Amino acid sequence: MIPYGRQDISEKDIEAVCEVLRSDFLTQGPKTSEFEATLCEYTGAKHALVMNSATSALHAACLALDVGPGDLVWTSPVTFVASANCALYSGANVDFVDIDPNTYNMCPLKLELKLKNAKSSGAKLPKVLIPVHLAGQSCEMDKISALSKEYGFKIIEDASHAIGGKYKDSPIGNCQFSDITIFSFHPVKIITTAEGGAALTNNPVLNEKLSLLRTHGITRNESLMKNKSHGPWYYEQIDLGFNYRMTDLQAALGISQMNRLDEFIQKRHEVAHSYFKNLEGLPLILPYQHRDSHSAYHLFIIKLKSELKRNHKEIFISLRQNGIGVNLHYMPVYLQPYYASIGFKSGLCPEAEEYYSSAISIPMFSALSSEDQKTVCDTIAKVVEGY
Ligand SMILES: *Cc1c(COP(=O)(O)O)cnc(C)c1O
């Protein structure tokens, strides 16, 4: 089976991790700071903090923006559950803004309408919005950012799919249009640290809060302490934080992978190029690329044209039976039984539900060989032509 995604680990990557095992620091040492500096340099963000997962980073980001009970967070329905769960961890409520049928990202027009309706009916407005750059393509951040100024919400970009991508020719992660940006380094993502994530920001106060939340709320910085230091051993817990640290083993892998990021993106674009060329003419909708976006191509999502939609499940199964490890990213989050149990009902986001009835993620990763790319395209053509 050709998988839909796979990590790309070199001998150099392995050596980088082994070197840390022979050093003095196994967790949060010099490699962690070096990885953070590398992320800042690559994206242009002023601050970066790496954590043990993107899920942890999303949780810490919500708390750093003072999300709590009584608050509302809005996100996209077509995302991994963590983009919404982080609001619930913080005690807030969550709601969903339907997607744009072309990009599959949160639709800025529907966002504007939902904000207008909430305001005019006196309903609660979101404190934080979490747009998700699905498949590595940036949301329309200029429009979303303009709405944030008009309606007074903060923005956390869930860029778990998007490190290495660009928006309006600038790196995703620079936080030009957001308060905080989150990356994931899970093995199926663009670069990996096995488990891991990062929170980037240009705001030093938010960075300080995120840093405290990462390490139990503990500080050794005297200027932040409530009392006078008792001595050189002294530290203070001034907030309720967590252990969300990344290890230096992981950070070393992250640094080594960052050296290969541009090459990974280049290869993913080559795969995409071959798919666009070889899948053209089939009854499929290929992923629309917005002119402001240079995708990181975490995923390559095809949709079946309307005449094939009723065969979605059979086509999906047939592709797997023929050795193509297709997947589906994602069922709308609010259709998950947990979300149904807290009151969400189907019909909330019609475009997201239409998407779910026809989308298929096909194999996309940097080490996908040309032969395998050809097998993927030939198999899709063969399977689709049977309907
Ligand atoms: C993978 C993913 C996450 C969670 O990442 P982890 O590092 O596994 O916690 C969050 N949001 C999106 C959109 C993701 O794809």
C-alpha cells in the first residue's frame, strides 16, 4: 500500500538525535533554543516556543489569549479535532464557520455574515478565531484580519499543515495577520520531531505567557516574581501551567529537518505538478490554488464530480483495495459523537458536509517516487472509469 503521507528521515537526522543522547541535556536544553531560533529565522516571527505537540501549543495559545469559561472560539469544521478541542480545554464554547467550496478553508464571506448576524441579534461574538490552513494552503488572512479589527477578536492560525508554505509571498508563521501561529511536527506533517509543535508570535507579552504555560507556570525571572528571591535556588509558580516541553532529542531532529524543509516543499510541488498533469480530464475536482497562496502541500485532496458522488465510498474502498492508501481529511468536527453529545447537529455547515461526501486525500509526501506517482494516477483513472 502506498500511504497517504510518510516521514522522510535521513542518516544526518539520525546522527543529530544520537549526538544529543551523548550530550549533557536530554530535555529543553540548547537544542530547544536553537530550534526556536531556526523557526524565527525561517518565518520571520519574533518569538517561537516549541512544545510537545501542536495540540498543547493550541491549548496554551487559547489560555495566553485569556480564553476561559463564558468565552466563544470559532474555527473551521474541516479540520483535525484539536483545532476545536483547545477551546473546550480552556472552558470556552466553540462554534464553526462554514468553508469556501473552492479552497475548503474557512470562508471569509460566511465569517463576515456570521459576525454580522451575531452582532445584530445581540449574541456573543468570538473572543478568538482559529482559521486552519487546510492541506498547506493559507486562508485569506488579509480579509480575516480586517474582520478581527472590526469585531475585536484575536487570531490563532492553525498552520499544522503549512510550515514551508507562503501567503502573499511571505512565509506562513510570520504572524503578520495573527496573534499566534501554530505548527505541528507529527510524522505525517511537513517536517517531524516524532511528536511536537510550536507557537510563534510577534508579541513579547504573549510569548512570556506561553512560556510560563509550557513549564507549570514557573519562572526564574526576578522581574516577574511576586516576592523577593529567598536565594539562588528560588523560583516561583505565578500561573497554573503544564509540562508541555519538547525534548532536546526532538529539537535536534527538528533542526536537522528544517535544513531540508525547502527541499521537501519543492518535492511536494513536483508531486502536485505531476498529479495536476496526469489527473486532468477525469471526473475529478483537483485542488484549487488561490493566487495569494504558495501551498506547503501537506495533503493533495481530490473531490469527485457530482456524477460520481454517490459512489464515493465504493471508489474510496476500491482505491485502497488497489494499493492506494487514500484517506479523508476530515469529517466535519461537529459531526463527531462527542460534539453531537454537547448539542451540535448535522446541517450546521452545508459546504463542509458536501465536501465530506466527495473528498479523498491521495498519497502526498516528499519521498513519493515517480513510479509510485504514476501508479497512483493510473489506479485512480482505472477505478474512476469503472463508474
Ligand atoms: C495534526 C494537527 C493538529 C494536532 O497536531 P499534534 O502535533 O498531533 O498535536 C492540529 N490541527 C491540525 C489541523 C492538524 O492537522
